Amino acid sequence: MDTGKLFAKAEMKRVRDSFELLDHDYTGEPRLFFENAGGSIRLKEAERRFFEVDMVPDCDGRNHKTAKYLKSLVEKGEEDVRILLNVQGGAIATALTASQVMFEMVEAVIENVPGNNVVTTLLEHPSSYDSTEIFARQTKKELRVAPSNPETGGCDADAVCSLVDKDTCLLNVMYASNISGAVFDIPAIVKKAWAIKPDLYITVDAVQHAPHAVLDLSGLSIDGVNFAPYKFFGVRGFGMAWLSDRLAKLPHSRLTARPENYWKLGSDAPAQYAMFSSILDYVCGLAENQKETDRRKLFVDGMAKIVLQERALLYHLLEGAGDASGLRHISGVKVYGDNPDLTRRDLILAIGFSNMSSTQAVEEYLKRHIVVFDRVDTSLYSKRMLHSFGLKDVVRVSPLHCHNLQEIEQFLKATQEIASL
């Protein structure tokens, strides 16, 4: 079993020094922030770079030095999107949120591509599920929804692709669950779906998965992928997506003088692009061979180390750290979607307590200066997914690679206390 590999001591220190508010909140009060699936701990350099560029009042569409500099930041940021995903060409779309970009991509496909049905899954974020449902209804196309697998916390490729046929115009699916952390087998889903319909449009929500994995869309027939820098150590207020050439050319909202594949409305925000590039700089800086000049290779190497660090943290959360028992071994605690194959999971867990509700458990964690999140079926962001698992509520636990084994032990000891109340 692949149980990951923790950072070496010196590297762990360097990583931790790179993040703001890692062991305390904005008032200086100590706390452990295990709620990164809601919005990650911030990279210091991302915040610094955003502030530095955002102070510049100039517009990038002018013919002087500062304007050209700002334009270069946008161009570099767009190239870094392609490096992140390992894609060529296509178009970059941006908005205030990744949810907005998803709505725009889904609308363009469903409104303009022939077919009488669209396919998605029960586990999708509301921006993916609702956009698919809304535009399917408006165009009188059948909405087909794949079930979840409560054992793994994800959706099986066969279950998804069994709904695809030659009349499907769009398959809209997420990369990983934002409740269970289960990673979907996107390569298998794409391959099986295209075997049924070779020109099928496929869009993927990578918001939750991108900060935890090496993404590689090369060789995959995917037409649109969205992600959010604020869940990737960056700043809120910016959603990004890459669109294939054919999706980018579908009718969509744009200024008429712009090229048909242009997806951005209004002025660019160079500070956001600079912030995003600083995230890739950080990941590339983790690579072993700093003499390498290929940015994609550096990114893959650095991201692979993050993946192994997080897998090791996940393993210790489940099996134990220091003197603390793991979640699998604490009486009164249940880990949902507990797939034994850790390579199919991001560093996100859904747990429950036999002695109290998830909301009560979250309050108990707060008393111990630990921040986690209760996903409950009264929330529009949780109900559909939880009910698909046969659950009403869970505690979502989502650390980040910058956390260490001592913090895992601290969390597990707090969990043992709560379970014993």
C-alpha cells in the first residue's frame, strides 16, 4: 500500500515558513486550521505579489512600459494555466468565481451542441450540477445523473458512462469529491465515454482536486476545466478555466469586436495573474532539480512531493500519529467513504460521531482551537451529496501539505476526547 512520504525536516520548515496564519488566527490566538477544502491557508508570496501588483493603477492596454509589464503578467499567468493542466492552445476564461466560469461553459455547450440528454453525477458542486440541470431544462434535454458509491465516496466510471449514449451533448463531472476526498477516475471516464460517442463534449470541475494532485490533460479529450486559486494557496475573487478550441468557439457572451474564442469580459486583473504565477513558482521551488529549465517538469516534480506529503498525512490521520490512535481506531468515530487505496483519495475526510451531531462536534473542536466544518443536509452545498451516501451530516476534515505530524497528533487527541464525551 502506498502510504506516501513526509517532507524532510528542513523542507518541512521551509514549507511552513511560506504560509500565513498557519498556527494562529488573525488575532494571534492559537488554532489548527483543518478547513482548507473551504478555502486554503494563504501562501505569503501570493498575498505579497497580489498586493504589489494591485497597487499599480495603470491599464494593460496602453503603449508604455508599465502597461506592457502588466500585460506580460497576464500572458505569463495564462501560460501557467496551461502548464498546470499540461495543455496547449485553447482559451482562458476568468470570472469572480470558478462557479461563474462553470455556468458559462455549461451554458455554451448545452445551448449550442446537438443532443437530447446531458450527464452529470450526484456528487457535483452546485455550480456544476445546477448549471447542468438549468440549461438542460431550458433546452428540454434529459438530465441523467450518475449515483455515488458510498463505499469509496466517489462515483464509478461505469456508473457514469452507462448514462452516456450517441445523443449525449455534454458530460459534466468533477475530479474529486469536496466532501469525501474521493478522486474520480477521469482518464477511464473520458476513455469509456468517448468510446460511446467520439465527439462528446466533456467539462470537469477541478476546483477541489487541483491543489492536491498533478493534473495532466494531455491526451484526454476534455473541453473545459475550472479551478479556483483561493483553494490553491491563493487569493479569493478569481475563478479560472481552460477551454478547448472547439468549446471556446461556441457562442457565448463577448464583446462583438473580440475574436470568437475570447471569453473574458472587461479589463484583466494583472494582480490576480501575478498571484497565480507565484503559486506555480512555489510548487516549482519544491522540485529536487532546480537546474531544470522546463517549468512543467519542475511543477510536476514539486507537486508530486506535495502529493506524497499529503498521502502520508492522510495515512497517519487514519492509522495514528505519535501517541494518538487513528480515526479508524477511535471508538465512536466513523470514517465515511474509507477507500483503502489512498492513491484514490485527496487529503479530505468525512467523519461522524456516535455520541453527537456533526455540528456539535465542530463546536467541540472549536473549544480545542481546531477549525473543521460540518457538512449538513440543510445546506444547499451538501444535501444532495450527503443523501446519496445515506447521511444527514458529516464533519469534513481537510488539512494541507504544510501541516505536520505533530498537528495530526493534536487533532487525533482532540477527536479522542470528543468521542469520549
